[in-house]
Amino acid sequence: MATIVIALITILVDWPYTYAFFFSAIFFLIFGVPSIWALKNRPPRKFPGEEGQSLAVLGYRRVRNTLKNIRKYRGLPLFLLAYFLFSDAITTVIYYAAIFGVAVYQFSTTMTLVFFAVTQFAAIPGAFAFGYVADKIGTKRTLIISLFIWVIALLVAYFFVAWGALVWWTVGMIAGVGMGSSQSTARSMYGQFIPEEKKSEMFGFYALSGKFAAILGPFVYGTILLLANPTQNPANVISAHLTSMLSVLLFFIVAILLLLKVRQPVKGEAHVFLEDDIPSV
């Protein structure tokens, strides 16, 4: 929603596009301050053997402990691997969408802002609609469907690139639906794997996995882009981007294949393993 508002304000008032960064900071301030003021900070909890350890060392040891014990939650390791791959792919598309639009369709800065606003606008009904679908057919099937939407979006972009900028606008709307649905459904499915008592720890690990996922995809896309057009020949720009796009498509396909092997989790069935809370030294 913030993306839509910021893009509209910047365009309608005809301000320089750099103002978008200023308004983004204002949004963070407006929605961050109430949380800082209203939410109470819980005192840190330390387990036997953790006394006297710095927060940095403690953090690394707890992450290692979570990794060691995560296999106890049946189906979760495979789900996290699939999540790593499709989250990687989604992040890559978001990072390179503006570059693709400028390089292939000569999008202006204003058009790029509008493009992302349209994408975010499409993501809102996608998240709500697929939330209803997930309640009916389960989070696993819903997540797989949402990833197929991404696959369709990339295939349209690849095979119909010569049809002009209208194709990229269409891809943006399709991807927006896939983005809203896949991200919300993935979080819901992950929550079904883990017990209520460990949600803070496990969702912290989930967020950490997403941060690492933001590295591989853009690196692969950029590397293939460079190898496909090492001399930066303008005549090869489009073909180089399309070749790189295939790598993103591969991430989605492998993630779908992995999810097909993951069982549908049932909320509340996971049990807490008390030994998980004893950090390994």
C-alpha cells in the first residue's frame, strides 16, 4: 500500500523521483513509532550455560541449535529448502524488474514507479483471495498454485517480449497476484509446521532464511547477464536478460517439485522438544 501511495503522490504532484525515498522514510517513521512506544520489550531469556556470553555469540549458537533440531519437525527441512529457492526467485524478480523495464522497454523513472504501484495493487487482492483458497484446499496446494502464477508470468515475459511494453505491464499484474499470495501462504504453511511455544524462535529463523535467500538469486541473474553479454553490446541486452530470466524460472520450478514432496502440515500437531532449548556448546 505504501508503494502505491508514494508513487501516486510523486507522480501527481510532479516532484522529482528522489522524493519517493523521502516519503518511504516518512512511512517507516509513522508506522514504526507506535510499535516502539506501545510494544513492551520482554527481558531476554537465558538458558543454563549461557551466562556471561555476549549477545553475538549467543545469537550464533542459538541459530546453530535451531538448525540442528529443525529436522525433528517432519517435512519442515524440505519446505525451508523450497522456500529458500522460491523466495530467492521472488527477490530476484523484484530487484531486476526495474532494470528489465528500462533496458528492454525503455521505461522512464515515472513509468517504473507506476509499474511497481500496479504490481503492489495487484498483490493486495491476491493475498486476500488466496487466503480464502488456502482455507478450502490447504496451504500446500495454494502455495504451489501461487508459484505456478509466477511461472506463467515469467513465461509470458520470455515468449512475448517482442509484443511491446504492454506485455511487461501484464507480467507486473500477474506477478503481483503471485507475490501477494505466495508470501502470505508460505508464512501460513510454515506456521502450521511449528508449535505455538516456539513461534518466535522459528519465525526468527524463517526471516533469517529469507535474508540469505536474497543473495543467491540476484548473484546468479547478474552473473548470467554478464556472461551472456560481456561486452555490454546494446544489441544483446534483451537476449541477455531473457537468458538470465530462465535461471529465475528454474528456481521456481525446482521449488514446486520440492513442495510436491512436502506433506500438508496440520496446525497444532507439532510438539515441543524440551531438549531444543538446551544450547549446544
